[in-house]
Amino acid sequence: QKEVEQDPGPLSVPEGAIVSLNCTYSNSAFQYFMWYRQYSRKGPELLMYTYSSGNKEDGRFTAQVDKSSKYISLFIRDSQPSDSATYLCAMSKFPPWGAQKLVFGQGTRLTINP
Amino acid sequence: ETGVTQSPTHLIKTRGQQVTLRCSSQSGHNTVSWYQQALGQGPQFIFQYYREEENGRGNFPPRFSGLQFPNYSSELNVNALELDDSALYLCASSLYGVEVETQYFGPGTRLLVL
């Protein structure tokens, strides 16, 4: 069993739709949770970073962490064609300013259709 | 752009050969991590370097080795290349001991082993 499971999709939705992306994990030692966006032929870029359980909002993006269920989600409101990319969840035991080893999900390929 | 640069951008090698990939970290960052991303998969942690010493390693064989230089740039060396080594190799830099949200990823080097 992989430490982090993510539905690879692909996921295709119309512009303006609400998108829900999810990951589950098995290692309760994970304390730091991140969502990255990766455009084709580019490196991952950080979208959202959370440390504790609960919700965190940033513009059209909301990250949700439920440590008791070992489940994290990313919601995208009012989706735009420019949101079309691969979305990667990632988590770690240690912070980015420490000996952080990120464990990634498989990535979900998202397409927003105009 | 993150300020992390990698070279070369693309590389083609044959099985059994050796390859060296290079990474320049973001200005001021003292830690470099390397990840391997196979096609359609999330990145997998190879190892991390801090102050020119290996500071953690993932589940990769010894033929994957690295170096970090006094200016914090880094090299990833892979000996005896195998077909499965074909992947995007990402480096990420961070600042050990200073609270930041994430490691910053470069654009990657795409390696094809024939």
C-alpha cells in the first residue's frame, strides 16, 4: 500500500465548476500537508500549505485537512481554463525548514473546458 | 519562477552509461533535495543535502549519488543507467532553520534512457 493515495483522474470539468481533489494517507506521523500545481514540462509550484486539521482558504482555493480520517482535500471555486494542470498532494513529517522529505500522491490531471 | 535552475533540460543516454545532473539553488538557500518523477507519477524523494552532507535518503540504490558544493549548488549522479531511470529529475531548495512554507522546485531535467 502506498503511503499517499490520490485519484489520478483525469478530471475534466466546465469553466466555473467547483473542483474537488482528494488524497488519503496511511502514516499518522505526517504533520505538514501541501498541494502543488504542475504545468506540463514545469516543476511543481506550491498552492497551499497547512499544518493543522481544518480549513485554509486562499482566494479561489480551499485546503482541508482531516487528520483523524487521514484525508486531505483541495477545492477550487470558479475554475478557470488556466487552472488546467496536474495537481499533486504532498505531505511530510518534518517542516520545509528542516529535514523535509516530501511524499507525493500520484497527481490528478485536471482540464477546465471553456 | 522560483530561482532554482537545473541543467541540462533534456538528456538522452543509453543503458549502462553514467549521467550527472546539476542544480543551482535559490539565492540564500542552503539545502537541496532531489526527486525523481516518472511519467504519470508523483515525485519520489531521492536524497537531501545540507552543508555538503547527505541529510536523508529515500528508497534508491547506491548508484544514485550526490554532491553539494560550498555555494550550495548540487549534482545528482546516476551510474549504470537502467531503462527505468527514464524520468523527470527535480531539485528543490530550502533554507534549513528558517521558517518557510515550502521547498522551491526547479523546472527539472528530463532523462531518457534507451
